[in-house]
Amino acid sequence: MKISTLFQNRAFRFAVPLIFWAAVWQTAAALVGAELLLPAPTAVVLRFFELATTLDFWQAALTSLYHIFLGAVFGVLLGSLLSVFTSKYRLADIILSPAIRIVRTVPVASFIILVLLWVKKSDVSSVISCLMVTPVMWESVSAGISSADKSLLEAARAYKIKPTGVIRYVYLPAVKPHFMSGVCTSVGLAWKSGIAAEVLCLPKNSVGTELYYSKIYLETPSLFAWTITVILMSLALERIIVFFFRGNDKGRSKNEN
């Protein structure tokens, strides 16, 4: 097998970085020589599988998944609707865009503390995820709307094509890549902000709460294992979303053919 072909192999591209960083991690853990500060990869993996066999693990994982995913969905919908509204009405853009940009720049910890005053602990992660996702989707969808082909829009006006046709054949193809990019970015952002909210608010049966107690009780392997759980769930959700969009594309292309 040629080297260039080998580098393009998915298994190779996955395995090599994994082995390299696992070796770096193992070396660092051996040099530190204290599991309390840096446990070895084997200890973390074993602890992860120990946790995965318990009911509490799945309750925490699924509860966090539900709340954060719910907030992310509302954020995607809200951001998309706001982008359409601000793109269509100039006054709305002047009034709303500064507030949306402020939401994106203010530290998430500030929002968590404020939201904790207004809603229940269990709902804070949903609200925070929604707040963090909304500006990303607003910016992404707005960029997609702005990128719509002006010549096609002029042709649609000249031939008096219905608004539904303009949306379907001009705006949707322009918005879709920006929308998908925004959703993929939002998934990771929603998880990071949602878990941070759980760490500060400590709702029952949540990954963030387990992270906090692992740190308090100095259970470092558990802390790393729960962190790996967050990473795996975020990656899995992102893959599911990408697969969903690709499946829709294939279905539409078959129907059109």
C-alpha cells in the first residue's frame, strides 16, 4: 500500500493519533507517579467501563443528554428564526443584533449564575445551551441567506415565481451548508456550556454533578472517565446529526431522480 493511500485510510487516521496521545499520556502519568494528579490511561478506561455497568451512570448520561439536547434544539430553532427575521427587516436587525452579539461574548459562567436565580436547577443546562447555540445559528443562517445568488433572485422576481419556490430553490440551497456548519459547531458548544452549568448548579442525576463530586472526593480516574463520557456523547451526537442530513440528501436526490 502506498504511503499516500495509507494516510487517507480512515482506520489509520483514527488509530495513529489515538496511539500517539495514549503513549504521551502514559509517559506523563509514569513521570508524575501519582494517580491523584494524573491517572494512567488503563486506570481511566477500566473506571469508565466500571461506571458504564451501573444504572446511575446511564441515568446521569441520559438526563444530561435530554436537557442539553432540548436546549440545543430550541437554540437552533430560535437562532434560525431570528436570522430570517433580521435578514428580512432592517430595523429588527438594528435592534436585535447587538443583543445577540452580547449573548455570544458574555462569559457563560455569568449567564449560569443569573439563570440559576430564575429557573430550577434541572432546567439551567437547557436554558444555557439554548443561549449559547442561538447566536451561532443566527450568524450561520444569516450568512447563508446573504450568500443567496442575486441573479437567481432577480430571475425569480422577473418570472414572478411564488415565494415558496424562491425559498425552496434559491434560499434553502444557499443556507443549508451554513446551517449544517452552525449545527455541528453548536453541538460541541451546547455540551460544554450545558455541562458547565451542571457543575455549578449540581442538579440530580447529571454528568456535571458527577464530575463535581469526583473532583471533591479526589476520585481522579472517575473525573477523567466522566470527561471521556462527555466527549464521546458529544462526538456521537454530532455524527448522528451529520448522518441525518446526509440521509435526507440521499433521499431527496432519489426522489428527484
